[in-house]
Amino acid sequence: MKNNNITGIVLAGGKSSRMGTDKSKIVFNGKTFIEHSISALECITSDIIIISNTSDHDTFSYERIPDEIQNFGPVAGIYSGLKAIKTEYAIILSCDIPLINSYVLNKLVHAIDNEFDIIQFEYQDKATPLIALYHKNCLSRFEHAINHKIHRLQSVVNTCNPKNILLSEKDAIYIRNINTIEDLKRIEEN
């Protein structure tokens, strides 16, 4: 069942410098990376926004919003997305996680807790702010970060009272982000 109080936000505006090509367009198992993110979100919500500065992403049936602040990284992408949503929550996904699925995303949804503004996964002592559920309340903190030129995403997330959900080793494969050709080869071999 879809949740009317959550918007899916796909961040597709990164430079993909380590990959050397636009990661959103890489094909894995018959779909582009961005299509994998969108498909996982479609099981959760019908309200999806793509944050991208390229009109190439207009081919999807969802609204595309450019970063309001250019060259500021994921902080600007999340800010642009949170500013655009009409729902209370947003699931933020980067577009470089082709194994993501609704099973994992539902763990975020089921962990909603009014005491926390961000629900994110943790695996091997690392948090996943680019696979996380954000409350709209975080918008002001992202705006503050932009106004004060704070580019580091984890610094902003830490001001938002995050809750970490420990992810099992079995489920960690689903949140693996692909940054290099070697990363891609590893998931293709498995």
C-alpha cells in the first residue's frame, strides 16, 4: 500500500567524477540506475521528484527540479527536494544504488518516529544519509547549511536528530552504492 504522506526524491545531479560517466544512465539488469531507484520508490509512493539539472531526466513521468544552488553537492539536492515536497516526509535516494528495493525502503517507513527528523541505515559504523527518510522539518537546517556554506552532508544530518537503523549483512547489499567501474563489476559478478 502506498503512503500518501511520503514523497520520493531521487538525487541525480551528481558529477559522477569517479565513474567518469553519468551514473544515472548506467544500465544494470536491463534498467538504468535511476530507473532502479524510481522503481523502488514507486512501491512506497506515487509522489516522486527527480533532482537533476539535465533535461535528459524529463523522460520520466515525474517532476524534475534543478538544484537551486549549483555545485553544492547533495546538501543542495536535498534542500531543493525538501523545499518542493507537499508531504510531511521524503525518502531521499541517490541514483547510484541499483540494488535498492521496496523491502529495504519499507524498513525506513516502518521506523518513523516523531522524536527523530531523519531515519537512516547504519552498516559497519557508517550511516547512509543518501538512503534515508527525512522529515520536512529538516528544511530549515539545510537552508542554514547553504547560507553558511556547509557542504558536508553528515554535518547537516547530525543537526537533524537522526535515528540509525542497523542493517544486517544480508540486507546491506541492497544499499551498496556504485562509484567506480570496479564497483559495478563486483555487483555484476554476484
